[in-house]
Amino acid sequence: MSKGSHKVIDLHCDSVDSLMAGKDLRKAAAGVHVDVPRLAAGGVGLQVFAAYVPADTKENEAFSYANKKLDAIDAFARSHELLFPVESAAEARAVITEKKIGIMAAVENGLAIENSLEKLQAFRRRKVRIMTLVHFQHLPWAASSTGSGTFTPPDSHSKGLSVFGERVIDAMNDLGIIPDLSHASDAAFWDVLRRSKKPIIASHSCAYSLCASKRNLKDDQLKALGDSGGLAGVNFFSAFLSETFRLSYEKSNYSLTNDTASVQVPLTLIADHIDYMVNIAGEDCVALGSDFDGIPAAPEGVTGSDFYPVLEAELKSRGYTEKRIEKIFSGNFLRVLEEWG
């Protein structure tokens, strides 16, 4: 596989679970999307590692669980001569210039803060720069796009955030932790967009108009993100890219049956979503958020972090300029990160 000419920032992977399972990602590892050789081959300059906290984690264990994952991310970021822990845009640019690979920490699921702004502050002290507010289930203070039941905040003026949820967004703005609205409900999306004083992101979501997953962003959301200076990172999960695959996957009760596996999902669909999102939101709004090692199925030919040169070639074949590719692959997130200090 030939190398691309553009460095990549990937806004989301779940590869810390591989580290927790004892896999050595400093060398080529079987059954993973992300390891150092793949990152290097794909030209990845910054990889965001998410410390995911499952929705069924006991509330009083969520903070410590997230910290164990952050420990693993920190250790990995210091375990290889090519790797470097990154917190700021300046550090990210320096790492990219030095042809190293930055590792940035995120928390996925606000359950991890255990309804405590002090614990949110503790995550920032650990250099966490992104927090996905909610996951598959509603929180008391934020509504999920896929959560069971009806989210009813304890006040009437907000539909997706409670009063405490608004305080969380205020604190994230003060601390420099970027709110990530992938997994958030439509109502929570709009509440956070109105509340945040700085640009927000949806780190790993695709276009709803092309694939009607609840996890994807509708046109008005994409346009609002673009207008506000925010970002949407295109996810590589087949069920967020292909409507045919999504329908088969949901019919199979979210499992990879033979019928689902037989649905062809070409890698060109990733570029289709990028095209669509650029057309709706503008080239300054689109980024990459693979969700590698957290997705059960990827398009044909998407082997992991070494895939990015193929995507670059596909975009060039569609007439994308070098400047536009640079924005999507890295520049847009560096701009947002700089605005967050």
C-alpha cells in the first residue's frame, strides 16, 4: 500500500480495549484495526483514544473504570519511540512535523463523571480533551439517540439536557474539554449547540440522509455544525455508511448474520459521506472519526489505520484539492482544538 501525502487526525478509536486485553499494539497485532505499524503506514499524526465506559457500568465504579483506561492510554503513549502524548494543537503540530504519532485521551460516556463536576475536573487534569457526553443509554442529565424510554429532564426549558447537564457544558467550556455529540439525541445536540461558547464536535457520526441510523447527523445538524465552526468526523462502521447494510443489521437484531455479512459495502461509501457532508456543512466542518476497534464491520478494503492513503487517492479521483484534503484529514480539528486552548 502506497503512502499518502497528507497526515491524518482520527478523532475516535476504541483500541484501548485491545490494550486492556493485553495486546501489544507497539507491533503488528492480529485482529485489530490500530497498532503502531498501521498508524505509521497510514500517515496518522494524531490518534484520539477513547476511554469508553459501558452504559451498564455501576455508577460508583464508572470514574475508576475510566481512569484505568486512561492509565492504559497514557502508558501506551509513552511506550514507543514514535508515540507521544498530545494535549494541545501546538503539541499536535510539533508531533506531526517530527513525523511522530500523537496520542490524545478522550472519555466516552459522561456516566464516567458520576454526576460530579469535580470528577470532570480530574479528567482534565489527566489531559483529557474530549468527552462524548452520553452513549447507548440516557443519563440523568443528557439524552441518548438510542437510549430506552423517554428522557425527561427535571426542568421545562430544555429537552436534551437537565440543569446539571447545562452546568457540565459550562464546566467543559471553562476546562477546555470539547463536548462530543456522537450518540447524543437530537434534542441534546441542539441544547449543547446553544449552550457551548466554543465549537462542538460529533467525533464519529455520518450523514443521516445517506444512511438513516439514529447515530447519524441530519442535514440541519450538519449545517448548524458548519455554521458554528464545529466538526463532524466520518465513522467507518458499515451500518452508518450503507442503508442496505443498516437495514439488514437491524433486522438481524444488531448481529452479523450471514445475510448481513453478504451485503457489499464498498469503501467508496466513506467518500460518498464526505462528499455529502462537505456539500451540506462546508469543507471546514468535516473530519475523520473511524471508530476503529469499536465497529463490528467496516467497508471492503478498510483494514485499519493503514487505509488512509486509499481514502486520499479516492478523494483525489473525485477532484478534491490538496487544500481540501488537508482540512478534512487534519486541519479542521487542529483549528477547533486551538479554539479550545
